[in-house]
Amino acid sequence: MRNTLICTVGTSLFESNLKNLSESTLEKPNNWQLIKKYYDGKNFDLLAKELLKVDPTSRICGAEINTIEAAKSKKWLNLQNLIFLVSDTDAGRETGNLLKKYYDQRN
């Protein structure tokens, strides 16, 4: 059984999901206003805490969280180690930083 998952990190969580989060977003969580506030303010500690309140299979959580959640249900994985490969850009590093904070706080 595998215990380590390597995940590539893009910027769609930020660029496609959180940047455009608004009142008109169709599938938004109840705490969307706090998520948007903390994203806009680059407060990744509080943003991670708010994202933890959202179902990890929700589209707003982004491809990385959605994919990791799906992988956790596989019989071949007993997830103990999670490695993020981030792009060498500010947005990539910020996304990786948020994901690290998110998973540091998650069981």
C-alpha cells in the first residue's frame, strides 16, 4: 500500500475559483464572503481555516483538494505524506503555501 502522494500545484484554485468568487457564483459555500475577503487580503492562514469548513469535494476547493480527496478513498493509498510540486511563480508559491496550511490543519 502506498503512503505518499505527490501533487502538482497549479493556480486554478486562485485564478479560476477564488479570484472570481462573488454573489453571482452558482455553487458558492455559505462562508464565501470570508473566503473572498481572506483571499483578496492574502491572509492564507484564515483562508485555509475557511476552506476547511467547505466540503473538500466542492468545486470551489480546486483541483488539488478535490483530487487528493478522491485519492484518499482508494484502497491503494494510506495517505501519510503529501508532497506538493509548485510552479516557480508567486501565484504558484502562494497556492502551495495555502495548500500546506490547509493540510497541516486537516486530519
